Amino acid sequence: MKTLVKKLLKTRPNIGFSIARLTLGLVIFPHGAQKLLGFFGGYGYTATMESFTTQMGLPSILAASIIMIEFFGAISLIIGFFSRFWAVSLTGMFLGIIFTTQLEHGFFMNWFGNQAGEGYEYSLLIIGLSLITTIHGSGKWSIDHLISKKQ
């Protein structure tokens, strides 16, 4: 178990990896805050759960997981704590989003409101940043780096 934790925390002291992780966390955080707390014009936990389970037909555990990944995962990414775990979680989540709701709408986002839904270009950016973080870790400016230096 200790070896797994060491592998999750191990990171290269590279500023570029920190920038990728921070960008990912900062972009995802408002979405999580909308869903969990109702900030930034969101509906909050109860209404988001209702929408995910009733309108979209997601199982409750999956709906709750999405909310938690977007909120707590974003905060953890911002501070650089267990970033690999959260990056893998976001990769899986956004692959699911692409294949269940975006693929049929093509590549481009719905910038002008003339499509029935969103394309997957935004999701690919999130997956790309997540893969950088998964492969290389949190980078220099992170709690993971501080912890792994002490071990």
C-alpha cells in the first residue's frame, strides 16, 4: 500500500507540469462549484442530482461521483494533492461524456447555438491536460512534490 501511495505522489519538479495541473484544476473548479454549491449560476447539489438522475438517466452513484470529482478533484488539483488520482478520474469522466453525449454533435463546441448539443473539443483539452498530469505528476509547485521530497 505504501508503495502505491509513493507512486501516486511521485512527481517531477517541473514548472510546466504544475502549470498543466493548475490550469486543469482552475478550469474544472467552477463547474464543480456550480453543481455542488450553486455558485457561478449553478443549481446546487440537489437540483444537479435531480437533473442527472431524472433527465439524463444516470445512476445516483455516478451522478454523485461526477459532482465530487469536479469539485473536490479540482481543489485537489489546484493544490497538487493526489493529482494523478484526480486526473485519471477526470479522464474517465470526460471520455464518458464524449461517448454518451458529445460524439454525435461532432468536434466543435456549440459557439453559435446552431447545434443540438456540444462537440467534444473542450473535452479533448481536459483529457490532454489530465494525461499530462497522470503521466508526469503534479509538478514542482504541489503538495505531492513536498511530500515525495520528504520520503
